[in-house]
Amino acid sequence: MDDMRAVENAVSTAEIKIAARGVQVFYGDTHAIKDVDVDIPDRTVTAFIGPSGCGKSTFLRCLNRMNDTIPICRVGGKITLDGEDIYDKRVDPVQLRAKVGMVFQKPNPFPKSIYDNVAYGPKIHGLNRNKAELDEIVETSLRKAALWGEVKDRLSEPGTGLSGGQQQRLCIARAIATSPEVLLMDEPCSALDPIATAQVEELIDELRSQFSVVIVTHSMQQAARVSQRTAFFHLGNLVEYGETSHIFTNPSDPRTESYITGRIG
Amino acid sequence: MTDAAVATPPRHGSLLSADDRTRRRNAAERRFRLYGLIAVGIAIAALIVLLSSILVNGSSAFRQTFLHLDIHLDEKVLDKSGTRDVAVMSKVTTIGYGKLIDAALKTTIEDEGIAVAGLTAKDVTDMISKEAAAQVRTRVLADPDLVGQTVSFKVLANGRIDGYLKGRVTQESAVRDSNVSPRQLHLADALREKGLLSRDFNWGFITAADASELRPEAAGLGVAILGSAYMMIIVLVLSLPIGVAASIYLEEFAPQNRWTDLIEVNISNLAAVPSIVYGILGLAIFINFAGLPQSAPIVGGLVLTLMTLPRIIIPTRAALKSVPPSIREAALGVGASKMQSTLHHVLPLAMPGILTGTIIGLAQALGETAPLLLIGMVAFVRDYPGAPPEGFFDPAAALPVQVYNWTQRSDPAFVERASGAIIVLLIFLLIMNAVAIVLRRKFERRW
């Protein structure tokens, strides 16, 4: 219980990294996200939970403008990163995505070597001055992703030859190699077995010391295990958002309670 | 509960014997497989018949009958001035050389003691191809110092004599043939016994230019091969970058709206347009409007480029489409721009498909005849086109048109040459397909 309080204190003192105000998302005529307000603190794991189709992934993809790639998708409202509107006309989404990295549901390493997978981001952003620096970035990223020990002797082998859990950790290493400030994770463990899931969760907890992590998950246990704050989405609405311990033990909205206890969703 | 289950008799019969329904189903499946096998069998049989008929008819085109003669290159005839100046010597036409060859043949026949009873001097002369004088002249003009010496030459025999050695002309057919007499064939037999008449590999078939109706023995594919090669260079250089750029734009960047739909439909339609329509288009635009020369590889190449473009764009778009979207997302997710994601990840993954599509498009263009007929590539061209890029504007022939041309000619000696030209065309196509396979392997291995 003392631990929990310490965590809560940490949360309350952390500054706000991403602030969303009145966010609306439309897919053609479908109103997918309805008027969502969220403050995501820095150096915290924030979990988005909710039944399938509730808009949690859609909202996550608004945070690094991945929805831009879908032609019929329109985003309204305001989302700021460190106080800057990310949907401002002057913002280049490419620069934004270097700051807000993303890990996807299905492990999607490039069909290249393990080294090239991790080195790609730093290379295109010009983060290294020479090969030695690049080697260092690759090693650090793989170490942070808890993959270095398993792959250090076969960096030139294709990333697609790794196991599912290793591939997902490779994708995490790739995402953190560009030194982002926020890491978005869209159901990162849904394609993994329990052991790989545990490894990734442990990793997420370690990443919290450096990044603001936002994770979408179907598993309430996972949200409870890894996150400090939880947002519950239902039918495009943000129903409840608060301390994870609070949401899971004493939800204020009846819909949250029904979902958590398994009556809807 | 368990009692009831035991008491109920099994609803179906024994598993060890098939029931009626299963038997019918299995029979239907066996029939279905048989139909497939028959279809494959028919296809293979057709291919074998086709290839064997071409090989049987065409392989003889690669061997040609030559007469071995020691020709005295008389200075008095070839270089009266004695200066060995090529400009002066070139005033002597093939008639002058023809006389020397006649003399050489006559001497050889006398030296070997072969009887020529009943043969006129013209009959003996006709044993040699009319092209032989030109052959000797070309060699002498290339090396004027040969004048005055006695040099051994391998000159082309007449097409009928060549046909006799290949079995196309027989004593019986010669009786009815005004171009050759049985006595000439006897002389050919005698010359062959002395080793003066023999069949060798016919380099001229691959390197020489086309020849007239009267001298099939001299007709070659040199100009046609060069013309086809020039056109393929033009098609590759123009259609690959344009096609790939168009595909990338349409597939990765273009917004999905009515205009892109319209373009898509039109590209599919263009791929289905009969090739002769492209010929008419080329005639109207490139020759009549733009004023480009007729029979030139540049026009042929441009027409074939237009024809090949949709055939490259369609497989390229399919190859791009088959790259999983997760790769694009991954690239965008680490902050790559759209162009970086396309060039670094999508394009390399689509490369095997693009190359296959391109080479199949090129192979189709190589075998295309109809549009070339309309832009004048059907002309009789004796001169080799120059080196590129000027050579692109010189008149040339093309391999498939050469096949078409030769099949139009009446002399039966052109039958083997047309089939031989098809063999050459097929070899080129096989090489291109082999290149496609090698490139695909190479690109796939990188992943």
C-alpha cells in the first residue's frame, strides 16, 4: 500500500506531456471519438482500456498523427505536446513522429538485419555523426529493450527471423532508438505468449523512467500491472480517467464498473 | 447418460468401408484431377510440337554450305594503278571479282580432274552464290595487301546446292527446277567428295544483313538483331522509370478520387488495346507529326514504349500493393517521410515483382510485329544502323518483322531461315527470362 502511495505521489508531481481538449475524430460519416479531454503526464505509463471498437486505438493514433495516412479520417479539437498544438499547419508530422514513437499491435520489423532495423530511425534523423556513434545507439536501444543479450552475436541476421516476442522487443528498440519523448504502444502484447508478454511489461515499467508511455490494451490485468493512470473508453467517449488504482478499485462511473467486472465489453 | 449412448446403434456404417456418398465424392475428385492432368498434358504436347517443328525446320539455318577456293587476286583486274589505294580499288565492282572466282573454280575443277560434261560455263558459275563476289570484295577492300596473292576463301555456295546438301533439293526435284539441273548436283557431289564443298557453322546468319529473294544463302539477321536491340534499349530506358514512377505515384501518393479511378480504368484499357493500334498512333504522331524517320529504331522504340507502359504499370502496382501496410506504418512510426518509407522499404520489397513485370513487358515488346509493320520497319534494309545514339535514327529491321518478311518469300530456302530467326528470337526471350529469374533471386536474397 505504501508503494501505491509513492506511485500516486509521483503521478501528481509529474508535469503534463500531452494535453487533449475536445478531440473529435470522424471516419467519413462515423463519429469515432466524441469530445475527449485527456492530460497525459510525463514519465508515466498511461493505459487506454475499453471494449473493441471503442476508439482507444484511434485516439492513440491521433497523438502522433498516424491517422493522417487514412484519407477519410478527420480530426477536430486540440492536442498539444509540451504546449504546442500538434495539428498546427506549421507542424511537420515527420518531426512529430520522431518525438512521439510508436509500437504496433503486430510486431512489424523491417525485412532487414536486426542492426539496420534499429539503426534506421537514427540514420534518417541524422542523430549520429559516424558509424561508432550509430553502433552505440543500436547497442543502447537494444539494451533498453532487453534484447541485447539475445541478439548481440547476430546483429546482421534478418529481424524477421526472431521469435514473436523478440520481434516486438526489436520494434520497441527501433522506436526508442530515435530518442522519442513519448512512446505510444497499440496493444503491444496481443500477439505474444505470456512469457514474452511478461518481458515486454517489465520493459514498459523500465521505460517509464525516461519516457511518457501510452499503452492501449485489451487486458485489464495488464493495465492494472503496468500503468499508473488509466482511461476507460466506451463507444467513442472517454468515460473515466484517473489513477489506475482508483479506476480498478473504486470506479465512479457505472459503465466502468460493468466493464471491469466483465458485464460489458 | 452413458447407457443411452451405448444403446444407440451407430448412425453411419463402418468406418472401414466407404459409403455411397463418400464413393461418389471420391470419384468426382478423381475426375477433377484427371481433367487437370489432361489440360496440362495438352498444353505440354502443344509446346513440344511447336518447339520441335521450329527446331526441325530452323536448326539447318545455322549451317551453311561453303566452297573452298584458292582465288588468285589478280592485280591487273583489281588494282590497275598498283597503288593499293582503297578509293581507287573500290571502283572495281563485284563483276570483276566474279570473274576471278569463276576462274578459280574452273582451275580447281580441272586440277582435281572432275568431269564437267554437259555443263556450260554459266552452269558452273551458278554453283556459287551471287553474294560470293561481294564477300571476296569486302575482304580485299579491308586488306588491300591481299591483291596479287593467291588466297584461300570460303565462299557461299548457291542456295540450291546448299539445299541439296541439306536434303531439301533432290535429283528428282532438280529435274523440275529451272534454277538447278541434276548435272550441277552431280558436280556438287564430286566437289564434296574432294572436300571442296562442305557445311560449316553459319556465322553469317547471325551477323549478316538481309539479302534479296534471289540469294537466300546470304540472308542474315544482323540488322534485325541490332534493330531489335536498339528498340529494347529505348523501351527499357523509357518505360521502366516512367512506369515505376507512375505506379509509385498512383499507389502511394495519389488521393483516391474520381480522377485516379479514371486513370486506373484507362491504364487497364490501354493494356488491352490491340498492338496494331499503337502502330497507327506511332505513324500519325511520331512520323507524320513529329517528323521522325521511317523504319528507325527510335520510332519503333517509342511505339513499343507506349505499348509496354501499361504492361509495366499494372504488375508494378500489384507488387507495391502486396507489400504489407505494416511496413509502411513501421517506417512512418519511426519518423520516416512518405518518400523515405516508399524508397527505403516499399520499393525494395516490391522490386522482384517490378522486375518480373518489366521483363515480361520487354519480352512482349521484343516479339511484337504488328505496330512495327505500320511504321516502316518492314522495309528491306541492307545497311547496319550506326552506333547509338545516332544509330537510333538509322533504318533498321526487327527480329519478328524479319520472320514475317522471310515467310512471305517464295524461295523454299527461306523456310529454314524464318524458323532459324524464330529460334534466335526464342533464345533472346529465354535469356531475358533467365535474367529476370537471376535478378529476382538476387533481390529476394537480401531480405
